[in-house]
Amino acid sequence: MKAYLGAVTISVLISASSLLVADSDRLPFGDASISSELAVIANRHTSESRLLKAIGSLRDSDQAAAFWAEIANDSRYSANHRGYCAEELFKRHVKPGMTISEVAAMLNGARWLTEERIHKWVFLGGYLPLKFDRIGQVISIDSSSDEKMTWVILISFDTPVSATELLDAFQGRKVPAWVANDKVMDLNVRGSRAKH
């Protein structure tokens, strides 16, 4: 009886390690050694509640920008999953003083972003949670295409840029030097589960 139980235990351990290897296609960089929270985030099949719990338990230093960019850029993930990861990338890694080209390098092609999601604010009324000096410097980005939610990333720049120029820069296309070197003055990420 004892030998039989040992064989069952070995069989179960082999099966569990096989599942880890088989599941590695869901992990960015194919890295099966990442923390359990990052593994939950990297799993395409994670429920939204588990995803939010895992994101909430991370410290800012728990992951590289490339981790968030790879998921946000991967169309195999749901729109919500990609939106949450784009939000975390901006929230955790984009800082005032960075140039547009530095942000673009972190976004790694920003395949989740389209020109329709970028809005230049030419008239501002009410409270906007940003520091800025002039009208025309504020851009908002809707990072999710899901009709039930919206992620708004507000960014103010040192010099006004157009939606087309920003999209070209973020997706790695050639832009004038003044666009590439324009600096982020401030940013604020705001999410909502339901569009109004």
C-alpha cells in the first residue's frame, strides 16, 4: 500500500509541473518563475475580480513596464484585461518629465491604441486633476474598447501635440524631433467600470 501511494504522489507532482509548462504560453516572456500575483495577471483566463485583487496587492516595484505593455498589446486578452494593464503601465511607470519618446519605448508599439481613443482637449471647464499652463496641452486616452467600462488617462504636455502625432510617436513611427522630445508635465489615470 505504501509503494502505491508513493507512485500516486509522484504522478500528481508530474501532472502539476506539466500544467505549469503548458500554461506558460499565457505568461509574458514565457517566465514560469514570476510571483503568484503576476502569474494571475498574466493568465488570459483570470476573472476580472481576481485580476483586480492581484493588481491591488502589487507594489510599484513588483514588475517592469514591459510586463504591462506585453499584455496590453496582446489581442488574445480581453479588452478589459488589456485596459487594466495599459492603465497600470501609465500609473506605475510614466512620470512627469519623461519625453514622449521615452513613454513610447515603454509602450512597445501601443497596439491597443487607436486615434479614435485619443482626444485633445481644446476647451476645459470644471475641475481637471492635472497641472497645466495652457489650453491645448491636455490629451485624454481611452485605454479600453469595452462599452461597459472606460479608462481615461489624462496627460498634459509641455508643448501641444495632436492626436495623430501622439499616436505616431507611441506606436514607434517617425515623428518630428519636437514631438519626440516633448515632455509629460503631469498625468492622472482614472478608471470606471461603466461608461456614463
